[in-house]
Amino acid sequence: MLTRVVILGLIGAGKGTQAVRVAEERDIVHISTGDMFRAAATAGTELGLRARGYMERGELVPDQVTIDMLLERISEPDAEGGFILDGFPRTGGQAEALERALAERGLGVDVVTRIEVPQEVLLDRIAKRADLEGRTDDRPEVAAERLRVQRTGIEDVARFYGARGVLVVVDGVGSVDEVAARLSEALDRVSPRVETA
């Protein structure tokens, strides 16, 4: 049974929405790195305070701080049954570092799902989200640049996990329910869920 999942997708692909659904469906913990950073900073943990310093300066949290926080988070009791990582790794280097850190604990990633959505669909979704939520980072010119930068990183992550035989690509075009059904079907092909009576 799958217990350790990574979900990949560009902004607008719906990975956060799908990650929550997978976590609920498979009774595993959804770990969003952004949420994790905020929670650790609010709790005042040593790593959280380190992360907050970077975030307040508008800098990316260093990979090692992120990995240390992830390792701390997955060692909590609620993650013993498994987890889905949303928002990390974003680069091939991060994927390698995460794999090394997990291997040191006798763990690994069971499957990596990549939600594929064409650029024009992503830009349309992002524009609609900008209209609904008023997010300045979703303006067309900003969104196009974010997509360009993210695509390079995600391609590297996909190559890394593809070479290890754990990458599954899912068509992300359609309604939330349609994509969820395709994602669930893909995960079931890799590792069917155990039905409980």
C-alpha cells in the first residue's frame, strides 16, 4: 500500500486540491511545505524561527532547513501511516537531498504523481483565480514567469523520480472530480488500496 507520495504540478494544475483529496481518500497526512513553514514559525520551533527569517526577507527557505522540517514533521505520530508531500521537492537537487535524508531513516518515496496541464489551460485557470482571489502574483505576466521557472524545476524532479521508476503522470485537464478519479485510478494501479470491512 502506498504510504509516501509526492505530488507535482505547476501553479494552476490543482495539485494542492488533489493532494488534500488523496490524503483523505488514503488516510494519510497532507504535508504542504508552505503550511508547514507557517505552523512551525507560529509554534516558535527552532526550525520554524529559522524559516520565518528567510520568509520575512522574501528569500527561499534553504533546502536543508526545509528537509529538516519535513523530517521533523513526518516523525510525528499522525504521519506514521504515510504522507503526501505538496510543494516539495521543486528541483532535482531537492529530490536527491530528500531521498538521501529519507534513506538515512530507512524510508523512501513510494510514488510521485505529476499532474500535467497544458500552458494555455494553466494560464486560464490562473487568470480566473486572480479574478476571484485578487492575487497579485497571479497577474498574467507574473504567472507566465512563475510557470517558466517552475517548469524547469519540475522537469528535473520528474526525470529524477522517473529514472527510479516511481513517476506516474496524470492528465490534469477537466473538473476537479475528473482529475481526482484519474489520479486515484493511477495510484490504485501502482498500489491498490486495502478495503476494510
